Amino acid sequence: MSAAARRPNDLNPPPPSDAPDVAAYFEALAYFEEASVDAFDALRSELEVHGAPRPLVAAAARASDDERMHARIARTLAMRFGGRPSLPPAAPRGARTLEEIALENATLGCIRGSYGAAVVRVQAVRASDPVVRAAMKRLAPEEARHAELAWAVHGWICARTGPLVRDALITAQRDELVVLGEELMFEHDAVLIDVIGLPTANQARALVARLVQERRIAA
């Protein structure tokens, strides 16, 4: 469960919040997790249209169900800390080419999804709030599974497309890592690091470095 979860590329940011920091975090998290339900529903439908293997289609459907539950948990946590979570607007989609699907999956699914899953694993150990820690322990394996799905979709698409598409996806992932690295230059507030277990800036950059090494993403 992470604000880095898969979501539509054109999703607007959540509305501004005047809630305390922890509540605002979970408000945003609930918003993004709700959006990821639609994103996985769309992925499942598109994989079917493009003739993906049945296990990939089934995994996308399961991920949508997971994220529906994640959104409920995030809303509950937001309200527990005094927040008022909101729902994202409906995001209807037209048909997309395999290349368009591949680009979104390579960046939001593979890069952002893998980083988000790593953050949840950290939170499951380091969150000082026991309710948050228990929620993250429950959700960590599911977010890891969603990241693995993204990499499996990436591999399937790369096997079906030519070198130009594959090179474009490699470039897009490198660019996404640069953007992510710039975002991680800033330290979270101490209360977020303590109460909900977010990694420090140095720890976050170490998570990205491990992702690059494990997935052998060329710099």
C-alpha cells in the first residue's frame, strides 16, 4: 500500500488537506489506492484484449480486489487519525495500444510499484503505531505481488515487441528513476518517519539503489 501504487497516468492529485500530517498521509493514500482499483481493472481488460496469458489476466483481477481492500484500510486509518478521505473522480479510458500499456506499466507498475512495495516492507517493521504496523504487515506481501505482476507484464510485452519499443521502455524506466530520485532528496517530517515508519531520505535512496541492482536496470 503506497502512494506510489499503480494509477492512471492522467489522475489529478488529491485535494489539499488541512488534517494533521499522519491523517493527511492516509487521506492521500486512500485516494491513490482507490484509483489503483480502476487502473488494475483497466489492465485486466487490456491484457485480455491483447491476448495475454490467462495467469497475467487473473493476477490483474486479483490485484484489483487487493487494492479495493487496501483503499478501505487506508480510509479507516485516515479517519482514525482525524482525516476525511475523498474519492478520486471516475477515469474512463479508451482503447490503448500495447505500446501505451507497456509504457505505463514499465514506469508506474515496475518502478513506482516496486519502490512502493519496498516502502511498505519498511513500514511493516518500523512504524511505531501498532495499528499501522499491523496493517502494513498484512499488505506488504500483496504489494510485492503487484510489483511482480508488473515485471511479468513487462517481460511478456518485451517478448512481443521489437527492439525500438524495448529500448523506449528502458529509457522510460531510467527517466522515472531520475524523477523518483529527485523526489527522495527531501526528508519526511519526523512524525511520519516515526508513527507510520516511512524511510528516511537516505534509506529511501538505498531502496531505489537495491531495486536498480536486483532488476539490473542499466544506469
